Amino acid sequence: MGEKAPCVFCGNESDYQQFWMGSNGEDFDAPCYACPGCGRYVLVGYFYQDWKDSKTEDAFKIACLVREKQLASTGIQYGVMDDEFQPKDDNVAKYLKRRWHISELLAEFPKPTELIDRALLNLFRCVQHPIDSIGLDPKEAEYLLFCPGNNLIAMLTYMADMQLIVKESITRGSIHLRITPRGLQRVSDLKTQVPETKQAFVAMWFADEMDPFYKDGIRPAIKDAGFDAKRIDNKEHNNKICDEIIAEIRKSRFVVADFSAGQCRKCDEGEQAPDCKDKVRPRGGVYFEAGFAMGLGIPVIWTVRKDQIEQVHFDIRQYKFILYETPEGLRKELYNRIAATIQ
């Protein structure tokens, strides 16, 4: 990369290419940046040149989130897409192992109750030995701690007051701190909340008409991504079904929640279809299982048949659903979503 340009998320001087070369050797009209903080990324779809300036708060959040992802896994090149962009077979997006829509990234920004835990995990990822001293540039510390500069000292003070860190020195140009034994215990507790497992739980409607979508779509997509699908109807047990569901979700790395459902009988028979407010009967179990997983901090991937998206309850329609029509299409899109979001 011969040119230089400011990173669109954090503003760092970055190597820049106007055209990105995919793994097939083809050049794509998609700008590529190599930022020392945000890593190497491609902008896919349509972005204004002044995106960072016009979306200052969102840009800060994305800079935080991509650093977290870079620390949590190897620095694989990724793509960021505007929300209107939908990947096509002939597009640059298919050559990126990880990619996110802007709204998908922003939805991952920590809630106030998660802020300190997520910051502590980032600090832990910065050390080779648990009791190493951590040296940070104050500007980079803002992103690792999800905290703008005017609140950075307060954030460090909170963490020190909670006995998670010891502040060794803070100057205008550097911050030095160390994670305490209590902080290391908290890190251990957080890591066990999202288990290191290859199991993926599938919540869906168990109907014959859904079998092709599971057998030729969901299950092979999960396998392609390196995980094992677990559906509760495929497990032999002697316990209450709800207990088994809870136990299996707790053991899973992520949950695929499919909200496709059958129509109510009266609509099927045409008795009151024009006036029915609930033509598709919602699967209450799937809503429960998705909510339970979210409460545990386990990632949920949302899927539904394309013709039923308007029947999904509006409280969850804000999430980025995979809309599918065929098992083959579902397999491809689900694999891409797992590869892009599950670290």
C-alpha cells in the first residue's frame, strides 16, 4: 500500500488502497485500509468520504469494537458494509472471511452494565503473562476501555476502586497498570460464562416441512463453520424438556434461532384469513430460547423464512435476520454469518 489516508473509524494515519485485491486476484472498487489500531479492513458498499466526521459517535464505537475483535482472535482482514448493502455472489464481500453491517457492529457495543467487564477482558488480552504490567497509549486506551478521553481517568479509577486493576502510573503520554488477583478471577469467571465449546444450539419449529431447511441448510452450515449442531429433539434424555433445553444452551457457543412457523388452522382453511392478525403462529419456545441465550451473553443468530419476516414480533425485528427461501441459500448465508460473527 503506497498511499496514506486517515482511518475512517479512529483517524489514525493508515496505509490505503483505492482498489482492493481479492483472494482471486481480481481488483474491486472497494477502498482498503491498514490501520495500526483498527487493523486491515475493506469498506464495502457506499460510504461517504466524510463518514467519520458526520458519524463521530458511531465511528468511535466501531473503532472500539473492531479492536476488541482483533484482540479476541487473529487479525484477519474484515469488511464493513453499509446497512443497505446486500452481498451478491459476484461481489467483494464473498472474499472476506469476516464482515459486518454497520448496524450489526453498533448493536454489539457494551451496555453500561457490561462496560467494565468487556474493558477488563481487553486489558487481559494485552498481556502474555497474567501479571505483566500493561503499557498503553492514552488514545488507544480510550478504544480498549470503550471510554472517550474525557472519562478515561474516571473509568480507570472505577476499575481500581473495584480492585480489578492497580494504576501504576498515568502521564499525558502513557498509562501503566496491572490486573489484580481479583481482576484475574473476574476474567476467569467471564470466560466460563461463554464456554469454549464446539456446540451450537438450534431453536426452531420441529415440523416435517422444516426438515430440509435443517438437514440441508442449518446443520451443514454449522458444520462448515467448524461447530456441531445440537437440536433438543435429537437428544435422548429422561429429564424435563425445559431443563434439557436450558442445559444445552448453557453448553453452547452460540444459538441459531429460526422463527419460521406454521399458519393458524383457520387461515389454512380460509375461514378468516383476510381479518386474521396472527396468520403465522409464533413459536413461543424459540422466543424463550433466544432470550435465555442473550441473557447469558451467548450470541444469537436470527433466521426466518423471507415471506414471514413481517410476522416476527416487532421487539426483535431490529436484529439482523437471515432471510431465506431455499435450504441452499440458508446454508450459504448462515455459514457466512457464523464465520463473520463467532470468534
